[in-house]
Amino acid sequence: MTTAIRSVVLPSGETIAALGQGTWHLAEDPARRDTEIASLRLGLDLGMNVIDTAEMYGDGAAEVLVGEAIAGRRDEVFLVDKVLPHHATRVGTVRACQASMARLGTDVIDLYLLHWRGAIPLAETLAGFAELIAAGSIRYWGVSNFDTDDMAELVGIPGGETVATDQILYNLTRRGPEYDLIPWCFDNGIPIMAYSPIEQGRLLGHPAIATVAGRRHATLAQIALAWVLRMDGNNTIPRAGTPEHVRENAAARDIRLSPEDLALLDSAFPPPTHKVPLEVL
């Protein structure tokens, strides 16, 4: 079977892979370093060329690992990084980005996100993003863990309408964003980037997912990923620390859940019927 390379369209019109690679908790065990680097490189080979990291992950250690993994292949990667809220003044955003680029071994980050909302006014952070874009240090900017009211406020700030994505916690057990956040983003042409699509492995023992997996001759993780990928305009960034896990994730792109599959999953994980505050991990 040929793996389908699904894509998501950014507000700029550029397309990125719908299935990427996360790096939260990578680079924490030196004994796994070579395997983790090999896994990221295999993901690139399989078309999972969106790699997401953050200055917070391992206090920069994940960025160093990503930099090693993409060395010599930078032009294949759509690189996503994040600035911590307490760094996100205009000057602090620029400095944090420069430090991240040094750890990554690159002179440009494709998409730079505010990791979550803090006490610093959004206008200051946007000024930092604008300075980075003008310098050619980043290509696009976005946010992470922003709820609907936050997004509405953001796009009302001069320059805020150029936000490229909102990276959020979204999976079968975290369906709250479907009530208003995801529709609001899609109505405004802003794609979603879903993190922890398998709920850090906690979905893997659920009987409803197991039933669908049996029907599809797939693993439970692949069904959880296929469910997130069912929605156009939705990118997701599962972490995989071994080549076997990378191949498993990549194969989820070939799974198309049937109406019967989706109905069973809806019965086990009901969609929201009212506003649910955005959850975070």
C-alpha cells in the first residue's frame, strides 16, 4: 500500500504535511539519543516533514537533538518552535528565537509559536514576531493553547490577523474544541495543529478503539491518529521515539474511518454539547 501524503493549507496558501512529528520528552535519555535521531530522519523519509519542538522541551535539549537530526536536510523540513510566555516581550521574543536557532543549527524557523498565553501583552509578542519576520528569522508565527476568546482578541490586534495556526490539545478524549474553537478557527481560515493525539498513550486500551482497529486491521494508535486526521485543516504531531513507532504513525494516513466507525467512536467519546474550556497538558 502506498502511504497517502495528506496536507493542510496555511493562511499563506503554503501546504504542509497533515501528519508531522512531535519532540516533547525526546532528548531526556542519552541511551535513546541515536534511536530518536534515526526516528526523526525516518519520519522525513516517509513525508512527515513537519517537526515540532520548543525551547521548553528539555530546556533546549530537544532543539539540539532536532538540529542534529535535520543536519544536511534542513530544506526538507517545516520546522516549528515555541517561545515561552515569560520570554515573550518584543525583545525577549527575538532573543529566545535567536537562542533556539543556535541550538537547532538553522538561520530560519518556519513557524514560531507563543507556547501559551502569559502576562505579557499580546501586542508586545506580535511586535517581536514582526521583527523576526522582517529579519528573515521566521517565516510565519502562531499560537498554542489559545481558546476562542483568546483567538478573537488576538486577531483584533494590529497584525494579529496573520496568525498561521493554533496548536491545541485535541484527541478523542479532549473534544471540547469542536464546540466553538475549531469552528471559529476554520471560519477564519486558521488551521489547527493537534498535539497529544493519542493522549500520551492513554487511549490505547479503550475497547471502542480496539473494535475499530480490528475492523481496519490497524493498531489502536493508528485509529486514534486517523480520527484526528479525518478533519481537513487539522495537522497533528505525534511523538515517536523508535523507527517502528514512526512507521506505525505514518501508516495511519491510509486509514479512512467509515460512518459506522465514527458513530461507534462518537458513542464512546461523545462530542461536546456546550462550551468546554480548552484543556492543556
